[in-house]
Amino acid sequence: MSALSARLKPDPALLLVAPAVIFLLLFFIYPFGYGFVLSFTPAEGDWLANYRKFFSDEHLWRTVIITFQLSLPVTILNVGLALPIAFQLRRKTAYQRWVTTLLVIPITLGTVLIAEGMLTYFGPRGWLSQFLQLLHIYDGPIRLTHNFIGVVISLGISGFPFCFLLMLSYVTGIDPTLARAAATLGAGPFAQFRYIYLPLLMPGLAITFCLAFVQAFSVFPSAVLVGAPSGPTRVISLAAYEAAFEQYDYSMASAVAMIMGFSQLVVVVIVLALRRSLYRGPASGGKG
Amino acid sequence: MQTAEFAAMNSNFQELRLASVSRHFENPSGQRIAALHELTLTIKRGEFICLLGPSGCGKTTALNCIAGLLPVTGGTISLDERRIDLLPPEKRGFGMVFQNYALFPHMTVRKNVAFGLMMRGTKSDEMASRVARAFRLVQLTGHEDKLPGQLSGGQQQRVAIARAIVIEPPLLLMDEPLSNLDAKLRLEMRAEIRRIHRELDRTTIYVTHDQDEALSLADRIVVMKDGLVQQVAGPEEVYAEPSNIHVARFMGYRNVLELEVGARNGIAVTLEGSGLDLQGTAKQELSGPRASVAIRPEDLSVGAGPNAIRGRVENVEYGGHDSLADVKTAGGVLLHARTGARVAVGDEVSLTITPERVLVYPAEGAA
């Protein structure tokens, strides 16, 4: 009885959450709500005018498709590469530490720095191009920058280490005795991966996919610097930027931002819904 | 094709031979250390072997080498005439029960048990009947569709055993399977393991650090220390006649004294020192002037008889059926005696022991 009333009394320690809540309210909830309302109050026309304009102007609605075309394959590629590499490096060795360091370095570089480097290396007069032509391996013009491929490479370089680090922590979290047990039961290396590691990694894979996707979907600098921002890599964040800072139409920019957020949300919700159907318990087999 | 391969593997064998099996590793400063040194042992079909020793003695290393989970760095392992130490674990087909059970947490208990059969490509109707039989054997029928996390420790342990035996392995390996269970459950599961062994007649190698477990389960016990085999013998012999002072210490000979060797007549030895004068039996060749004497607390009794030792009771631990008394002699030697007699702290008592139960080994420093 007394325990119950004690539990109903608010715990003063809860006040410690206040700064975080206030911060969230001021810097996330309020601006988000503000933008949401703003997107429905266009300078001219009715409350849906911005959205109607977005979905009727090909120059605008295409950006959603372009962004998906960029971010989905890049995310699948990054996660798909990170999984086997992280799996191979699951055992602690000196070699693992070196490779991990090497693979993680790009995360410390900004997208702008990566773009700079790419222009020098992958550009039409870049090292790669000159090298290939010098050896007459490929004599035609090599165009790996200022187009769709350029942005894919840039997103790969900046996104992969992130996926790799996440996957590495998921892989090393799986009790290696499970694979040993599977081996004694007749499972070869592939079967161990297929029946033990992969199912236990799927939840982590889903989370990694979501985070990597959201990151790739909001691509902006590399789309401008190593892409073709007027056409093939005119991504949605660019459309929002133009509306806000070239046309000074904040209402329209908010609407674009809302559509962008909604698109990301759809993918994340689908992936997390799939994740719900998977086993999500601890990745170790029993006590101790 | 896969089925045929495994079927060949499961063909009955007569002997598992370990010949000088060693496992070395390099420590951080580059030295080669033997976790297991030249283990030579022949195991007959149907035998229950216990590898017994303190932690770090190499018993789990030996088991992992047999299972194929650790490569050997020397020696050979063969089933009859076929050498197997170079095969990966999945090609050996030995069932293994792990210390932490290593049940697949994302699979139902049924799928866990069926896993080995699935890997062998067993037909689904045969698989179903064999899995059901395994569940009956470990008395877990009715729990098939739960996840391992929903079972108690003892039940998980049974699943681990079922998973290992359902593949009908020629050899069943168990790595301290009872160490995570509470005392009562451990006794029950011990009887279960013994019953399953009797019913299936599978050759079993069982690793443990618990001498009671080894004594109650094994046909033969392999006592190990620091990667070396100390004694290979039946439970009675290991219990009554430890081959050296290390085995004696590990098998519960709590009183180990270092005394002067006096008169000798064959294996009958007189020992002196610290005010004691004991008649003992040599178990190894004695070379030096001093010897280690091992006496089990159970072998000392209160009363008159040979080898009378007078002392004062310092402490008594009541143990129900009997008590453990710490007795200090005039010469300052502390002896542990397990006795049914009622003794109290401060009592002057006389202890006695037959010379056959005073085991004499070379002094530890000299050995």
C-alpha cells in the first residue's frame, strides 16, 4: 500500500530529464511544428497549394525519384559490403585493427574534403584517368565526376565506414560459441553464416540500413560538388535549398522539407516493420 | 551426397586413439606454451571417460582438439585406422554439449534439436521421429515450440544434450555441462546423463573440475594438471590410490605433510618429523630423505589404533552425517579429520589411521 503510494508520488529525480526535454522542445519539436504549419500557409493559393505545386511541377517531383535512385542503391551497396567485411573481421587480430582503422578513416573526413579529393583523382584530367590512358587500358573519356556516378562514389566513401562500424559491433556481439556449436552439428562455414550469423544480424542490419538510408537521402554537398545539380543529381534537399535561399519562399521550402521527411519516414517504417517480424532477443545461447 | 558422407562417418568405431596430442600457443612475449602436452589415450567404444582437473589444466583444450574446434599442434587423433585430426569439426560429426549450452537463441527448441539432422539432409518424416525420440529421452516433450530463452537452466541443458545426441554421434563430448546448474539440479542431471549414456551406449568424453562428478559418472578418469596427464584409471583407483601428490591433493587428500623418511621395508615406510611417528605406504619410488604424506580426512578416525596421533581440537565444522574437525598436534601440525564421533573445540583427542591409508610420495620439491 505504502509502496504503491510512494510509486505514485512524482520522483524529484525526474526533473533531471527537464533540460533534455526543454532542449528537444525548443530545438526540434517547435521548429518542426513551425515548418509543418508554414508548409500549409503558402504566400498565395489555398492551404495545399505548395504540395499541389510540388507534385505537378516535374522539375520538383522528379527530385524525390532522383533522391531515391541515389540513396537506395548506395545504402544497399554500403550495407551489403559492410556485412561481409565486418563478418570477416569478427575475430580480434592485429590485422583486424589495421583494416578497421583503414576502413574507418573516411568517416573523419568531411564530404567536402572527399569531393575535393575525388575531383583531383577521378576527374577528367585526374590521376586515375591519366593513369588509365597512359597504359592505354581505356582511351575514351572517363567521366566519374559531375554526374550520377560521382555522387554514388562520394556517398559510398562517406557512408561505408559508418555502416561498417555499426555492423562490426553487431557481428562481434554474437557469441562465437554458437557458430562452433553449429560446426559440431555439421554446419560448414557458409551454413554457419546462413543459419546462425545472418538471422541474428538481421535486426542490426535493419537499423544500419535505416540510419545509412536517412543519411544518404539527405545528401546535399556531394550532389552539388561532384554531381550534376542541374539535372541527374538534382536531389530533394537541393530543391528545398533553392526554394528557401533563391526564391525566398520559406513556405514552399518547408513543404519540400516535409515531403523529404515523409519519404524517409516511409522507408524507415517499412524496414522497422519488417524487423518486428524477426527474432530480436540476445545473441548468446544460454547462461554464462 | 551429404547424407552418405555423414553416414560413413557414423559407422561404428572400435577405438578412438589420441597419440601425443599437443596444443601449443604463443604467449604475448613470444614463448611457446603447451596448453596440452602429449596426451596419449585409447578410448574404447561405449566408454565414459572423464577429463578431470583444475581450471587451466588443459582438459577443455583436449576436448576442443578432439571436436576439431582447436587445431592440434602435434600428435594425431584417429578413429580406428582413419586419421581425423585434420578434418574440420563439421566433418567429424561428434556431438558436443557446451558449458554455456550454446543453444541457437533465434530458433525454437525443436529447430535447435533438428539442426544437426537438417545439416545432414535427413528426410522430414525421419527427422520428426528422431527429434521426438530425443525429446522423450531428455524428458522435454511439450516444450518443443518454445525459444531457448523461455526455458530454465536445467531444461536448456537437456535441449543441449538432445541436440547433440539426435545426430547419433559416434562420440559425445561434454564440456562441464553441469557447472551452471544449482547443486540439486546438478545431482539430478548427473543421473540423467548416466541414464542416457546407458540407454544409448555412446562413447562419451566428459570434462569436469568436480571430482564427485567424475567419480560418479566415469568408467575411467583422466586426471590432468598443467597440460599433462597425471593418472588414467578407474574411479576407485583414482580415489584410493592417486598416482602422485598432485592427484592426491586434487582428489580430496586434504592433509599433505612433508616428513623425514626413516626406516623402509619394501613399500612400508616409517616417517618422522614435527613430533609425529607414522607408518605409511609408498606409492612412488622414494629417493630423497624427505617425503610428502597424503591423508584423506575420511581415513582418520578418533580412538585408539595404529599410528596414534594426539592433538587438540581447534575447530569443528558440523556436516550433518559427520563433522570435520581440525586437530592440532603438540608439534604444531594441523590435521583435518572427518569423524562421526562427537568432538568439541578444546577436546584432547587421539587420531588413528591404518598404514595402508597413509600414502607416501616423493617430497614435492624433489619430484
